[in-house]
Amino acid sequence: MPSQNAIKHVLLVLILLSNLLFTGLVFGWASLQLALEDEAQYRHLCHGSNIPTGETCADQRKAFNFIYIVGATFVAFCPAPGGLMLDRFGPRLYGLLIGTLMTLGLCLMAFADSTTFNTFAVSFALMGGAGVANFGVSLPITFVYPPDQQPLIHAVMNCLFDASACVLLIFEQLYFHYGVSRRDFFLSLAAIAVLVYAAIFVLWAWIEPIFMQLKGTENEPLVSSSSLAAVDLGLTQDEENLLTAIEGDAQALHDQPLSKQLKSAPFILHTLVICIQLFRFNIFMSINRDLLKDYGDDDNTYVRIYSILLPCAFVMAPIISFVINRAGYNFTMVLTAFLGLAFGVLACIRSLPLQVVTAVCFVSFRVFLYSVNSSYIACVFGPRVVGRVMGVLFIFSGLVGLLQYPAVSWSQDADSFFSLNVAMAIAGGLVLPIILKLRLWEKSHIHVLSGVADRLYPRT
């Protein structure tokens, strides 16, 4: 029988694999859209239009845009009920549900057809919702590792979130160059999903007790190392050190009821920042292909650059971990805001070569944003409520995201994305004073953050 420590590491590898394959499939939409256009999906909407082969009409583009926005909306809203289920049922049972929904979404995508079985939006919603839920259900594994290793694991998970967009890029290449059909590809991916999620379900049976002991209950303080020591879970020295660290963190926000945590300045200000940034991110992802085409990318070369760079963000994981551990969360938030501002400004400039720099800034912004978000919430609010706090945050993000479809449709009708890009760049600048306000609050309420202050503002 393998040791519990070995099982923990195998489980982490499988969870990271699920992140790579499934969490961010919706963000590879540009590659999938190219294949759907080649299949002439939604071509029937171009009634009476004399559209050359290889081109799309306005109604067809709106149909494709609707599919992506449905998927992105589910990415925003699913963490809310998902967080409740994670905190209520634990990562094992909730993970099994996620695996079932992901498999269903992949199967529907395999058989979807715009005229005979129009389940594209439904399948993309399932893939988007189950994908982001898969990321949420991955978070508990980080708590069974020492605190100084957690930012690296968070960073790797978020980088793999981006890298999963590469799955649809691979599909695009297989489809156009090797004749692999959409049905064969997505059915194969569904079979892999069954195997991966089944293995994760089995292994969580050995590791979930550690997480549940760390988590404690709603009405008791976080578990101490001494109380856990009485339970024979075969903890390593690193895990015992982790429990000691968690016990030291069991102060202030960690011990407050969820209702008070959701009214706290860290949650409110952090949520404002994330809502604005996620809205900007989803807007840009939605218009990216049409924007680049408007700039002259007729052969989709620069679209593919984005698809290639997203998975390459994986190499940034150790950088993100180093910045968080060395400079703290607040500095990392500021750095993320400047990366977001940079890509917003550069996207307004009508120059295709410059859009390579935009792509680098955008991809860096994306992975920094998600990494610092999950790491900050885990650090400040703790394992007991991490699912619900993350879920409530994404509820607000989803509500803001409802403005995405009318904003993008307005730009498409106006046949110009310049005004929208300028507005998004300005929004990117607005997060800086919010982050400053958060920093000032944290500095003046350092006692409320007892136990985690050193991770927010590390000593040099």
C-alpha cells in the first residue's frame, strides 16, 4: 500500500492534469470557431447574403459570439453554487459531479449541429461551467501542502488553466491538417475525462480527511496541530509544520462568520478589482479574432499567436510564486494591474506587429490575475470558506459580465472596436486606486490580518 504522502503527490499530479485538459477549454474558442466555420455551422443564418466561401456574415458571427458568451457567463456564475457544494460535500463528491458534467458537455459538442442538433451553446456552457468548477475543486489540495509551497501550486494551476486553451488549438491542427473530425476528437477527450476524474475520486478517499480536519466546522476555530496529531493520518513533518502555521493564522478574518467576511474591506475591494479585470478579459477574448482581422490579420496568423502564447504562460508559474512569496500579494496585484493597463492601451493601436507585445502582456496579465486571486482568497479567508468566498466573488463578476454581450454587439454593429477598447483601457486604470485603498486598509488593520500579514507584506 503506497504511503499517504505518495498518494497526495499522485493526486496532485492528476488534479493538475485535469486542469490542463479541461479547466479553460472555453478560452480556446478561436480555434474551435475556425473549425465550425469550415463546417459551415450557422451558415443558414446568412439567408439571401452573397457571402464568398471562407467568409462569414454578421448573423453567423453573432451566433458564434453568443456561444462564447454563454460559456464565459457560466464560467462567471458556476463558482457560486460550486463553492457552496465544495464546502458542503467536499472535493471528492463534488469532483465526481464536475467530471460527469464535463463528460456530458464534451459528448454534446461531439454530436452538435446547428441545423439538426443545435447544442453548441449548451455544450459550451457545460464545458465552461464544469471547467471553472474543476479549478475550484482543485484548491483544497493546496491546503495539505506547506504555506510557502501553496503560491507555486496556485500559480501552476492557473497557468494550466490558460494552457488548457491549447487543447482546442491541437484540435484545430488535427482537424485541418490530419482530417480528424470534431466528433472523434471530443469523444476521445470525453473518454479521457472519465478515466482522470475516476482516478481523482478514488485517491481523494485517502487525502480528504486531512483537508476536512484542516477545514474544521463553521462554529469552531481552525483545527490545531495538536488536535490533528491525535488522529492517525500519517502526517509528514512538512504537514505538521503546515498545521502549526494554520493554527497561528486562526485569527481575525479566518475565524469570523462568513457573513462578516463578505462585508469586510478585503473582500469588497478585492471583488471590485477582480470584477473589473475579468470583465475586461472576457471582452477582449470575445472580440480578439474580429479585432485582429480588422487590423489586417486575414490569414489568422495573429489569432494563432494568442492560442500558442496562452499555454506558454506555464513557464511563468515559478515567477509568480517568487513574486508573491518575496513581494507579497499587494505588490503582485499592482503588477497585475499594470500588465492589464498595458495590454488595454496597446490593443487600441492599429498595428499588427505591436499586437504580439499586446498578446504577451495579455497572457501575462491573465495568469497573474487568476493566480493572485485564488492565492489571496486562500490566504486571507482560509480553507473553511474558500469555496463560498470564491463563489460569491464570481457571482458579482457574472452580474457585471452580463454587460458583455450588448457591449460587443454594439461594437460589431458600429463596425469598430476602438471605442470599446478605449473604455476597457480606462477601466484598467481605475483598479489602481482601488488596490491602493485596499493596501491602506490592510496597513491600518494589521491586527485583523494577524497570522497572514507576513504573506501580504513579507519582511525583506
